[in-house]
Amino acid sequence: MKSWLYLINNFAHDLFTGIWFGSFIGLYTCHRQVNGLTEVPPALATFASELQNQFFWLGNAALVLIMLTGLVRFLYRRDWDKMEEPGKLKKPILIVKHAFLGTAFIVGSVFAVLWTL
């Protein structure tokens, strides 16, 4: 793969991760604010529901794009064996990072579904 395409893929992967996290925070904030009210006017309830729906689908689209760009990263990153000794630490760190983020994506997605219903 051309190095500039790989660089754009890496940028897109990080960008979509930020979009997913931002949509999750937006969904959480909207859910928390509306559910904190004792009485919700119908117009506000409709607006909040539509906003939550948009955050939900934006987050899901970003999650799919994260997985696709991550797959490209995985398939085209084959130089782990050629790394210098300090670089060899990068692989286990990436495994731990992705295990943590994968868990966060699963837990976050479950909450997103619960908050959107």
C-alpha cells in the first residue's frame, strides 16, 4: 500500500474514533439533561429524541468506519519483526490499548442503545 494512503487511513481511523467518542458524550449529555427534568415539554422531548437518534446513528457509522480502517491497519502493518528493540514494545502496548478500547466500544454501544430507547 502506498505510504500516503496508509497515512490517510491512520488519520481516518483516529478521526472516526474521536467522532464515536464525541457522539457517545453527546448522547450521554442529552440523555442526562432530559432525564434530569421533572417535567419535559413535548417539544423538548421530541427534539431530544431526534438529537439522541442522530448521535446514535453517527456513533454507529463511526464504529463501522473504525473497524474498516482498523482492518486496513492490521492487514498492511507487517513490519513487527523488523522493528528495533525499543519498537518491539509497541506491539504489546497496542494489544492492551485495543483490548481496552474494544471493551469501551462494546460497553458504550450497549449504553447508547439503552439511552436511545
